[in-house]
Amino acid sequence: MREFGRIVMAVGAALLLGFIVTLFVSKDPVGAYRAFLLGPLTRLNRFGDWIEESLTLIFVGLAIAIVFKAEVFSLGAEGQLLLGALVSGSVALFVPLPGYLRIPLALLAAALAGFAWGLIPGYLKAYLDANEIVSTLMLNAIALKIYDYMLTYHIKPPNAGYTASATFSADGSLPTFFPPIPGLEAVREQWMSQTNITIALYLVLFAVLAVYYMMYRTPFGYELRLIGANLKFARYGGIDTKKVIVLTMAISGILAGLAGAHLSMGIHTKVIINISLGLGFEGIVVSLLARNNPLGVPFAGLAYGYLRAGADIMERSSDVSREMVLVIQAVIILLVTAERVLPMIRRRAGARRAAQVEAEPAPAATE
């Protein structure tokens, strides 16, 4: 509950500042902000869009939370997401298997692609002491080029008028699912006809619980957190820090790859150009907002997904651009960062004052 309260406070403060900015840029600021705040809840299909976008953010937020918990500042989720979307989409399109085999195979392919793309910077950091920020950003650029090349020259139909694959068949798409609850048959039919919320919802719930269990209930998770707290102490304590760092970045890649599979097989049901648009980086905001706690990531992902969905509706129905969400995002990052940095500054200032007091000569005794 404390993590949920932190998310509410940070988002609330950011929304207040966003409204103040809207007062200066809109002819109808109240109407624009009403569309922003209430739009995702006004129709079932808009509600579905919010949940769909949030699921991707939760996947990526979990991926970032794992590496950040180990104090490994990997920015590679974007590239891992792209390759996950590419390989899962390729399996969905070209592997002639029934859906009950093709869909799990596509998800497995996405997870393996993300795992492999996370393994590379993990090895470079652990064994060659390469900076993970630089290596993951470079790998993101490579992944983007691979994605664009494969889509343009090998996946896109020759006669297509735009850069996208053919639409996946039902055997290659994540199925929409609503549990058959007695008495709710009409609700179930409406849900499945007006939203595109797929079984990815259940995959996300499983991923949250699995990451939490791994991080707090397994020896590997203990080693991961100890490395994040004090790398030298972990090394001197006999932990194979290199292996843990490599596996941490690779496991993070699995979740980012599954986020890509959700984009291609769930939301778009095709491989399209610009499929991510920075979602891999926006997962950083989700993880920071949740303080890298896997149980806080779903709340943070839903909150940030709501902002993105509301911004799209606001742009369509008012004179305010969806870029307003960037202002809110910046405020959230500042608030979360300040919460962690300011106590550190106070502690260091207090330590300096204590050191100065100890260094001052004692006053001479008077007779």
C-alpha cells in the first residue's frame, strides 16, 4: 500500500502541474483536461486501449526493475522489445501450425530473442567491463536496423502500400479472453467484441508474481539485490557477480521480448514500422515510479498507461497536443529522483558537518 500511495502522490502532483500548463496553452483548458482525465473511462473500447497499453508498459517496467535492482543501468529494453516483436511476428506469419502450438512457439521465440539480446551487453559488462549504458544503446540501434530491414525486404508483402506485414490469422494472434462466469454472458460478449484485451493480461500477472518470487524468495534474487546494494561486498562474500550480472540482463531481456510479442500479436496483429515509439524507454519511468519493486510495477504501469491513453484522447478532442504527457512524465521523474537523492544529500551534508565538528580543536580550558 505504501508503494501505491507513492505512485498516487507523484502522479497527482504531476497532473496538477500539467493542468497549470494547460491553462496557458488551451482555449478550453477545463474541457481538454476533462478529456484527458476521464476519456479512457468513457467507453469500453477506450478502456480496452488503456489496459492494452498498460500491459506493454508493465512488461517493460518489470524488465527494467530487475536490472535496476542490481544497480545495472541497462537501457536495452527498446531493442529487445523490437526483436521480440520481429521474431514472434515472423513465427505468427510463416509457421504453419495450429494456434495452440503456434502462439506458444511465437511467445517462446520472442522470449529467446530478448534473452539473447540481453545476454550480449551482460557479457560485455561482466567480463569486459564495458559500460552498459553505451553498449545497450548501441545494440538498440542495431536492433532497429535489423527490424526495419527484415520488415521492409522480407516480411512486407510486395504489393503493400505501406510498411507492414499482412494481418495475422487467428492462429497467430493472441486470443481475447474473458472467463465464462455464470450470469455475465452478456458482459462477456460485449467485452470480447469491443476490446482487444488478450491473454497477455494473464501473462503479465504471472510475470509479476514470478519476478517477485525470483527477486525475494530465491538465492539468485538475494545475490542480485546484494550486488545492487554493494558490489564489492557481494564479490568478497563469494558471489559469482559476473554470472549474476549476465543472467540478470538476460532475464530482463525475456520480459522485454514478451512486451514486443504483445505489441505484434496482441495490439496490432501485424508487424508494423515504428511499432514501439519509445515504449522501451518509457518502461524506465514505470520502474522508477514503482521504486524497482515488482509488486509496484503494475500500479505504476496502469497509472502511466492511463496518462498515455488520456493524452491520445485529449489530442483528438481538444487543442492540446499529446506531448503534454511529456511534461507530466518529466515531473514524475523529478519527484521520484528527488525522493531518493535529497535524503542522500542530507546524509552527506550531515556527515560533513560531523567531520568538521570532530576536526575542530577543543576550546582551551580556563583556570
